[in-house]
Amino acid sequence: MALLVVKFGGTSVGNIERIKNAASKVAEEVRRGHKVAVVVSAMAGVTDQLLGYCRGVTPHPNPRETDAIIATGEQVSAGLMALALEQRGLNARSWQGWQVPLKTDTAHNKARILDINPAMLRARLEQGEVAVLAGFQGMTEEGSITTLGRGGSDTSAVALAAAMGADRCDIYTDVDGVYTADPRIAAKASKLSKISYEEMLELASLGAKVLQTRSVEMALRFRMPVQVLSTFANEVGSDMPGTLVTDEDETMENNPVTGIAHSLGDAKITIADVVDKPGIAATIFGTLAKAGVNVGIIVQTGSKDGITTNMSCTVARSDLDRAVEALKAEQAAIGFTGILTDSSVVKVSLVGLGMRSRPGIAATMFKTLADKGINIQLIETSEINISVLIAEEYLELALRSLHTAFGLDSE
Amino acid sequence: MALLVVKFGGTSVGNIERIKNAASKVAEEVRRGHKVAVVVSAMAGVTDQLLGYCRGVTPHPNPRETDAIIATGEQVSAGLMALALEQRGLNARSWQGWQVPLKTDTAHNKARILDINPAMLRARLEQGEVAVLAGFQGMTEEGSITTLGRGGSDTSAVALAAAMGADRCDIYTDVDGVYTADPRIAAKASKLSKISYEEMLELASLGAKVLQTRSVEMALRFRMPVQVLSTFANEVGSDMPGTLVTDEDETMENNPVTGIAHSLGDAKITIADVVDKPGIAATIFGTLAKAGVNVGIIVQTGSKDGITTNMSCTVARSDLDRAVEALKAEQAAIGFTGILTDSSVVKVSLVGLGMRSRPGIAATMFKTLADKGINIQLIETSEINISVLIAEEYLELALRSLHTAFGLDSE
């Protein structure tokens, strides 16, 4: 008999029928003798609809009021889930963040969890109840409603599992696990039965959309096993139900590369003919930081003449206009001849714990891409990933070639 | 400078444009130097939509979960109202029932207010903020979300006004005041500039839909002046902005009848040839009470033979089937020959404080109806109202004739 936290995403509770389907998965876990706490997202589309209302009233809605408004999405789906569980003969009650309480800091719209008091929910579970927590939301010390930012319900679920000392956190979503690459692009991608916290964290932060990055950080911090499953395909209790994110073990290192992520969210900026003097990088990236622009990969091309250099970096596509504007405003102070931008780029990343002990991964990656005539624009590496920026039109070709080259193809 | 509680109903906040319009009325009151607390209903249609979700999950949804779900309607409109007020340059914050707190009993779906702590809201108003309260909802002592039943936001508003010691409670709705009769039926009906609490209470409980009965009871109990106005027509600060519900004064008694209400919600049951023995009424109405049926007017026709009698009463139309079933199940115990039912009836009621001191009102009413050939089926009187049950087809004729006979016609 285990203590499980089971989380359902927006599409898994997207309508009444799907809520009933999700409830039957919970009921099956209870029938098998487990104690279950459930965490739900808002029904798919509801959060956007509510945000649309807010922006209809005012272009820059107050974050505190926005939180009070959008938190209702999860309040509704939590109540409906409790009703669906009762309909199946279970004792079930829904709980808002403030009722637990789940305390957060005061950073409205992107609050961080400070503390979850597990006492009340644990007592309820001991009495045989299923506790349904509205995900994505919490309460400040002063009693204001906060939300945790996009995908925050994943974080709610892992944090609740950690606070309650759960045996596992199951995250039901619209895909049936974590794949070696996006299967819509790489047809030979296969589902991973296990992946380490560290690899999952890299994949999530490099563009894999299965789990929210912060929830994986939380899982890593508390060593809380997280299972990713599909509400629509995975059977409760089947032998290989999804992907388990867990502690690293030996079996994982058979292949140096565990998965390939890609991200279409970046744009490239090249600042041409910058005078190459000490402190110039600080000036440029200080300007961008002041404009609120986060910078990804940075590459400085060695100057031919020893006087000027080209400086390239990636920024989020949504920040591109703001970044260019900020740099142009400081053109005199920085000293450059022009700015080139490119939004038709994609970042492709190899991720694997095995990279740490296997040399030559980067060389194989670069050669594979070169053989297909794909030009590498920027490169970034960490201990367990190598990322390259390439032209977007080569995405499918690059992903499939690398998938084959690193022995990830199924069969 | 006054302290006002201003309440907007569902149609008054039915979409973003209307919320902005409502906010401009609040802004105008603030500009005139008043301190304002706002109470809002859910956007029109939202509560029914949420109830539809609940019933889609299970035919008899748990009342506690239903409350948590439907309370979100007001949470959203309160947040949007605060945003709209901020957009007009005001400091505004929305508050849920639990944040105030507004404490209720545990009768989910129809909770009664026990206590409102005005301290926090009053302090906010003192600091120049506009406080926006989500209507219709509260919290039990144990921290569960409750709702106050249909039209509960009116009650929230009057209760908040009483708790804060407000000077007046303004209720914006989709009609511009209280009329001498329903103006859709009696074209010559005129708007009352003032009406007493007692008369308004009778009108509301006898079918006038302008204010919820419980809110008028609350206004009467705390002698809290309530102004009914239209969000769409009434100008803030105009000389005759709506109808003021307030203490009785002399000017009100010029006319013995203040208004005429009607209700289409009743049905008539006649139990034929009941054996007229002591305790028979107790048996009959005990049977109906056990079936959960509320009985309105009761009339026992004097028996001709001294042995049997006919017993008539009104019940809510929605209870009719249940009432007949319950009586038939007890036919042997009660002893009657048959049950006649009639749903095509309407209750028409004259209401006026002046009735107390003017004899002959009933006689004039009965003669007016008789002159038009309208048969009176049942009669009920109280100190300040006379109600008659007539065939529904005579509604318009009866209303117009009585309106003229009692000098209520405009011009």
C-alpha cells in the first residue's frame, strides 16, 4: 500500500467525460489499496479564457487580481473531480491552496512555494478520503491568492508529494511518456521507461514540453520519483505504464545520449563590428539585462584585425524587438556598425548522463550535421548536454540524423 | 461624504463592457467624495453554466463541492471589477468571502450569514481603496466555502452595509426601480420613489422580483436604506435615481395601496369530501410537510352536511406532483374522495401600509374583480396585504383593473 499523488493536466480534465475517465483511474488506485491525493489543472482553455477577460478590461492587469481570477479555473476542476470521485463511491473533498494551506512568496503570477502543511490532508487520507487539491495556486502569508505560473500544477503536485512523503507522483498528461525525441518529428523515437532527474531537467529546460522545468527541479531536490503517463492510453497497473523520472542508475548509461530536445523559442542577434575593448561584453549584456531580456547562448567571434569583433547571442523570440531597441538606444556608448537578427533558427540539444564519461560525442554530433550540409551557428555545452543553433528549415533532418547516429532509433 | 455599499447584479456585469460601465458609476461616487465598497454577482449565465457542469458529473452533486465550484463565478467578476476600477485610476482590491471573513452556517447552497468582520474592509476604505467583495459566498467556521442561495448577492450587499455601518446600500439591477405593478403587464404602472421596508418585504415575498426577500428582511432588521437603480438607465447623482427602500413616513400613506404584486409560481390543490373531524387538517398538512412541500394559502370550505368538507391550498408548481403523490399514499388514513389540481392560477396581491387604517380595501378589490367577471378562488390577508387566487387567463385584466381602481395609474 503506497501513498500516491496523482496529477491530471488540462486536457486530461478538458470536459466532463474526461474528468470521469480521470476519476476512474484514481478509483482504480484506491481499489488497489493506495492512499491517493489528486492535483488538477484547469480544464483546457479556461485559463486562457480568463486571461482574455482580464486583458479585455485593461492591457496590463494587476497581477494580484489576475491571480484571484485565474485561480478559479483549478477551483472548478478540483470540485468537479471530487464530485466524479463521489459518484464512483469514494469519499472525496476538494481543497483550495488557502485551505491547505499551501504558502507561497508574493511574486504574483509566478509565485514560488515556500511551505505546504501536510497535516490536514494527511489526516483526511488516513480517514479514507481522497483529497483533491486545486493545482497552480497558493496563498501568501497575508492571505492573498497567488498562482505559480504556466504549468504550475506540475509543481504543485511534486511539492505536495514531497510534503506528504508520498511514494510517487504520477503525472497524467496528453502524451504517454518521455521520448528520445519528439515523435511527431522523429518517427523512430521511442519511449523511455526510465530517466534520471538530471537528464529530465535538461530536456525540460531545453524545450521538451512533457514536464514543467520547475517541477523537475523540485523532484530532483526532494528525490521524489515522478511517473509521466497518458490519461488516454496508459492503463493503471500495467507493466510499462509510462516514463519514471528517478535516481540515476547504472542501466541508464548504456547509451551516452538519452534524448534529443529542440526549441523553436529562440532568435539570434548578431552585433556587428563591435570595438573589442575590455568591458564591452559587460556593457552589451548589461544593456539587455536592464531591458529585462534574458540571454541564452553567447558567442564572441575572434576579431581578425584585433580591433573589432562580432558578438552573437540568443534571446527569446518574444523578447527580440525589445532587445534590438535597447541595443540601438545604446549604439553610441557600445560602438557597433549594425545589428543582424534571425528568428528562423532552432536549438537542437543532445542530453545524457553518459556524456560525462564518453569523449567524442560533440565530434560525432558536428560530423553528423556537417555530412547533411547543416551549418552550425552557435554552440553551447554543459556537463550533460550539447546544444547547437541551426537554421529552422533543417530541424527534421537534423533530429532524424542525430537520432540514428546516436543509436536511439527504435527496433 | 457618505459610506456606500454598491451592488451590481449578473446582467450589470454580464460582459466586459458592462463591467466597465459599472466601474464608471463607482468611480463617479468616489469622485463625489464617498467611500465605496462594491459587491458583485457572477456574470449573467455563469452560475447556471457551472451548475450544469456539476449535474453533468452526477445527478445529485454534493452541496459542499457545488458551493466551491459556483462561488468562482463571483470570484471572477469581483477580480474583473477591481481591474476595471484600477483602469479608471482608483485603488481597488477584490476580496473573497473567506478573506473578509464573512462567516455563515454550514447549510451549503443556502447558507445564512452569521457574522461579517468589517475591520479589514473598513481600514482599506479609510486608506482610500475601493473594496470589491465577491457576493453570494461566505465561509463556515471550519473553513469551507458556502453560498447563500439564489439572489444571495443582494443579501451579501445589505449585510455588508449593515456590518460596516454604511449610510446606504445601492443595488444596481436591470430595472430602474420598484413599480406599482409589473410595467410589462400594467402599462400605466409608475415607479415608486420611496417604499417602506415592510411593503417591500411583502412585495418581494409575493412575487415582485426586484429584490431578493432575504435581503429585504436584512434591510428591515438593520433599518438599512436600500436604493434600487438600473445600471443602464439611472445616472449617478440625478434627482430621482431609483426607488429608495426606507423607514415608513407619513407621505407614504396618501394611498392605501402602494403596489400590486403577482406570482405565477403557485398551483391549487383541492381535496374533495374530506371527513370533517378534529385533527384532519393536521393530518393533511402533516403529510405534505413530511413530503417537503411548503403550503401557501389554506382554505376550508364550510361543510353543508356537517360531515364532509372541501380543503383547498396552494403549493409551489414545482412541488405539485410530489404533493399529490404524498396525499394519495395517505388517502385511506385521511379519508377523501378525490384530488383536483389546477396549475393555471395566479396570485394577485395588493400591498400597502395604508391598509391598516383604511377599511374597505378588500371590498373594493372584490367588487372590482367581480365587475370584470373574474372569479376569486382563494383569499388570504395580512395586516398590509390582500392576496387572491384567480385563473391565470385573467392576470392582465385583473392587474390593470385593480391598478386603476386604487388610483395607481400614472397621470
